[in-house]
Amino acid sequence: MSMVVVAVVIAVLAILCLFLGLYFCDLCDTSSQGNGRDIKVSHKAVLPVHVDRKQTPVPHMKTRIEQEPPTVQIIHESPETNQLKIFNYKELAKATGSFSNFNHLGDGGWSQVFKGTLPDGEVVAIKKLAHESEQRERDQFNAEVATINRTRHKNVVKLIGYCDDKANRLIIYEYVPNNSLRDNLHGKNKKIIDLSTRFKIALASAEGLAYLHECNPRVIHRDIKTANILLDDNFEPKIADFGLAKDFSNSVTHISTDPKGTKGYVAPENLKGKKLTDKSDVFSFGVVLLELVTGKQAVEGKNAVELAVWIAPQLKKVFYSGSYDTLVDDKLREEYNKNEAAKNEAARMLHCAAACVYKPAAGRPKMSEIVEVLKGNMALECVWQSRDSKFLHDGAPYYSIV
């Protein structure tokens, strides 16, 4: 009898050992598979830049934040965020008629822009960087491609691809057919743009810039001006030319002290060597608003008088009187006087402009706040109050008496 009991106990123990063994094997196998998934996710492959002309990620970008950190690797994550077409120089030369004068759209600081037609019929704008400084060209190319390729907004120009064969560096953008805001306001073939359309341009441009300042990583454009706001056939604006743009993480509030930008649009603190921040762009946008309302250029005349300086004491007068007609573009005066909506839009643009241009950097509103004021979702007093008129003195905004 005892032998039978012993045999039964041994059999039960054997079965238990078998089940325990199977359980631990399955647990180890599951853990191994989980580790494999972790490795696959955390070690994303950095794809090579120079491959065939299929969709590929953007080239490495070198970002400057006070000091030169290591090159940032742009990692392939999804087709929607950072896959671009790589072109060779010959096909871009063919697309532009060998970069003919007929297809020449304009010039930038270190580049020329040409209209091109790709083999599939798509019309594009091709930016050809000048051979001025190998390092400067490389830095500008990497910065512009890497920065704009991370953006997706209807009011920011879309990047299509690039060419980088060292001897020639080109950037391919969507073609925006109606020239720049500067051309339309001040060019030889300038158009009379009614006040409501100007307001629409102001609001949409503000939305695009607010997006750049609040996307991740955030972007400081550093050269906001009417020449860098392109218009489509419906006068929908698109912010362009990211050659000076820099991105910065949420933990960094400034980029450098180098006063990049264009005369008439550069914030006073940057001219004095202080840090560039998103508030530098806010200042520049305020000057754009002044141009939209007045029809005047940021810098005018033989004496190169800056619009922001010229208009300061006049803004003080119209804010006190509540009548803005003396500052509205002469070509739009009739529309302004007959249209209450136009009067309201002009008032909002001028108050936002004053808040952007004349307040000290720390007091300037965010672009998202400018958007809400322009939309009418926030009161004008949220960005500009009557006591702020102390900033509207002779010599403002570059000379402070406050």
C-alpha cells in the first residue's frame, strides 16, 4: 500500500514539475520578445541621405544654441513628417530651362529662386544657394531643410525636396504663384489690395507664425518681413525663407546674440546684442501689420526713415482720438470711411502692431494672443492699454525714455 502511495506522489510531483517548466519557458520567451520590441523601438535606424531619388529623410542639421553642439540626426519616423525627394542637379537645371532669366523669380541674401516644372508637371520654386562660403552655405542649407521639413501648416510654405551634391545645393518648395506681400504692396506691379483682404493676410500670417513658435521643436524665423510672406491666387499667405531660422527646445528660451534680419524689422534689443527670442519675430510681425494698414514700406526715402519710428507719435494721437483714418493707406480711405467692419479691422491691426513694436520685449504679446485679438476673441485691452501710450514717444522703439 505504501508503495502505491509513493508512486502516486512521485507521479503528481512529476506532473507539477512539467507544468512549472512549461510556464517558465513561456515566460522567458515572452520576456525575450518584449525586449526585442524595446530594442526595435529605441534604436531607430538613421537612413542615409545620399540614396536614389525616392522619399528619404532630411539631411543632418547643425543647430546653434550659444555653443555648437554635435550634429543633430534627423531620424526617420513617418512619411508625413520627414520624407523628402532627393533631386539631382541635371533634372533641376532641365526643370528651370538651365536656370534661365525667364524662370527667375527673385533673389535672397545668399540665394536665387527659380520657377521650375518637374517631369510629372508639378510647378515648383527652386532655391539655389550661392557659392559664397562652403561652411555658411552648408549651415544655411542644413538649417533651412531640417527646420522647415518639421513644419506642417497651411500658412507655412511646403518643402518638397532638395539637391545636395556639394558643388550645388538647392531646395525645392511648393510654388506660390502670386508673388510676395512686398511685391503686392510696394512693387512695380503692385496691386490695390482692399482692407478686408489685408486683414485676412494679417490674421493668416499670424496663425502661421504662432504655429512656428508653438510647434515642437519651436522655431524662431528671425527674418519675418513682407518679402518673406508669399501669397497664392486667393491671397492666402505662406511664410517662407527659413535660411536664418533656428529651432529651440522647450527648455531653451533664446538662440544667439547675432542680430540677423532686415533693417526696419529687427527688434531694438537685438541691435544691442541681446538674446534672440520668439519676441524678436513678434516685433517684426508688428512692422508687417503697420505696412498692411498704412501701405508704407518698413524703410522709406533717401534718409531711410523707418516706419516704426515715423509712425510712433502719430499712433499716440489716433489712439487718443479713436479715429484711425489718417493712418490708413490713402488708396483705401474710401473703403475705410464707408465700412464699419473695415474700421474695426484697422483698429485691431494697429493696436496689435503697437503691442508688438513698442512694448519692451518682455511685455510683447505671444503670437497666439495676437491671433485671438485679431479674431475678436480677446479684447484690444488684453495687449494694449491706454497707459501703454507712454511707449509711443519720439524715437520709439529704438530710443527709450521710459
